[in-house]
Amino acid sequence: MTMEAENPATPALLFSGRLAPLKCRRYTSVDYRSWRKGKRLSHTMQAESLQRLCRGIFEAAGAPKDIASAVAESLVMTNLFGHDSHGVLRVKQYVSMINDDMIKPSARPRVKRRFGATAMVTGGYGFGQIGARFAAKLASELARQHGISAVSLGQSTHIGRLGEYTGMIAAGDLIGICFTSGTMFRGWVAPYGGRERVFGTNPMSFAVPCEDSGTLLLDFATAGVAHGKIVLARAKGASVPTGMMLDRHGRPTTDASILDDGAVLLPMGAHKGSGLAMMMEIIPTLLAGHRPITSAEFHFGNPTLMMALDPRAFDEDTDFRRHVGALTQRVKAAPPAEGFDEVLLPGEPEARSYRDRAKNGIPLPDAVWEDLRGLAQDLGLMLAGDN
């Protein structure tokens, strides 16, 4: 369980130190193949300092102050919850996409169509986090009016961690559901039994209000492992867990360094994950006005469908939060199986990560830190202590 809706203050710690000259290369997908082997120590920054750095980078790249602040907050919050694959690792990617006119840094979402409890939102290819937050807020408003709502988000770039948006919905005592087609540029995941890239990692998230803890949240890719986590493993020089990836010849591999050399990700849960990935390629994609990856009309993005349900619209006598809390207590009380210390609830590892990192700082692989300081230098930013 995790208090996704809360944002407790973190201690401020200005980073100090000189910047070494570093040329920032432009690219259109996350690329750490230039990372030097043997250099694997992590830098650690407090959340407030890291957020301030990212905000400055986005502003210097052309984003209005409020948009830059919101995107930086979203990415750093994702790192706090332990999902480094969707955190500040993405800053360099976003800046490169701005340079390539793939992200319009000042674009703001708008409602394209409304019909009863449904709506279509267009993000105008601005930052995906801005469009997704707008869609989650609109879904919540419509659910309070109608008891249930569905809001699609099109013309969206990478929206980041889905749990942020279902958590926003659940914080208002609603049930939040989010489906996304995760195909930004090309497919990464093979269908069950195949060895060719067809699907994106196509994640989904569910969040419900829960007594005492605030929110019970589930967020996962339909691939065995998210593409960003392979990128992170490559940045750290680490291996990929067994059974998650095939090489270009269709042979099982754990080598993250070959990600861009024809490697293929596998669906989670064999045929079940493959089927879910296919549904995610269809439902949010088409309802958001996009086309599947197989279509000649395919365009990059993160087409998304947000849904919200108000439990009170279904049964006013049911104490929804209390029953969810009782179920979580029962699950936690189950005796652990051999090889396990305890039974963990969805979101519990993230909550523990948040507590630890809010206090002790966010660790950054050298490759990620070098990207951030390189961007700061290229964009003319001065870090504390630099002269």
C-alpha cells in the first residue's frame, strides 16, 4: 500500500561541485550505450535538489515554469517510489524530443469531445504528464457527476508512471483504472510463441481507496519487464532477469546491452500477458484517436484511457474503504511461503522506497547523473557551487 496522493516535504540539500565538460548528444530514445564500463558508483541527491535541477533543465529547454515544475515533480516522485526506469532517467530523452520537435514544451491539454460521462482529451504532443494529470482530474470530476467515467488521452507523449494518475483518482475516494498503449517509437514485445517485436510494453494500473493507508495501488507492464527497466539495467551494467528477453536470433538472454541490437521483450504470464498486451494495443489506442502499431497511420505516443468509478453510486451502504482495509490485513496475515520473509501488498515496496529515499536521498547511476549535468551545462545552467 502507498500514500500516492501525499507529497511530504523532503529535506533541502543543494548540490555543490564543478561540472566537467560533457557534450550532450541528441537522440530520440533512451540510449546509454556510451556509458563507460566499470564506472558504476551512484550519486545521491535529495528530492528537492533533484527536482530543482530538472525543473531548471526543462525551463531552459522551453517549458513554461508551471509545466516544467509539474514534470520535474512527477519524475522525481517516481524515483522516490523506486521506479527509476520512469524517473529522471527520462530527462535527457525529453529534452532530445523537444529538440527534435516531438515534444511541444508549452502545449497544454484540451477537451476535444464530451459525451455524457466520457471525454476525449488531446495533449497536443506536450509533456505526457501534463495531459495525463488533466485527464485524471477530468475523469474524477465526471465520475462524481455520473458515478462512472471514461476519458481518453490522445496526442500524448510519454506519460511516465501510470500509478501517479490512478493514485490521484483514488485520493478522491474513487476507483481509478488506467490503460495505456506503451508504443512510443516501435514495438518491443513479441506475442506469445513469437520472436518478433509487435506490441509495446502496454501497461495498466488500478487504484482503490483503502482505510488507514489511503490507497491500494497496482501498476504493471504487460511485458515481463518494462522497457525502461532494461534501459536502467544497461545504465547500471546489470543483467536482466531470466525469461524476460530474447536476442535477435530468438534465444533467451539476460544481456541488457543488446537491447538495441534486435533484442525482443517477452510478455508477462506467457499467453495471458500476450492477450492483455493485444487488448491494450486496441482499446486505449483507438479510443484516443490513434492507430495500432500495425497501421500505416501509426503515430508515436502514449494513447491512454482513464476510468473512474464512484463506489457510492453502486451501493451507498457499503463501507468501501473499510472492506478494502480488512482484505489487505488478511493478506498481510498470511504466513510466508518458503523463501519469503513476508507477504507484500501491491504498492508496499514503493511505500518503503519512498520513506527511505525521502530521508536518505535518491541514488542515481553515473550514466544518469552525467546526462543531467551535461544537460545543465549545455543549457547554460549553473549548479550550486559551480563557478
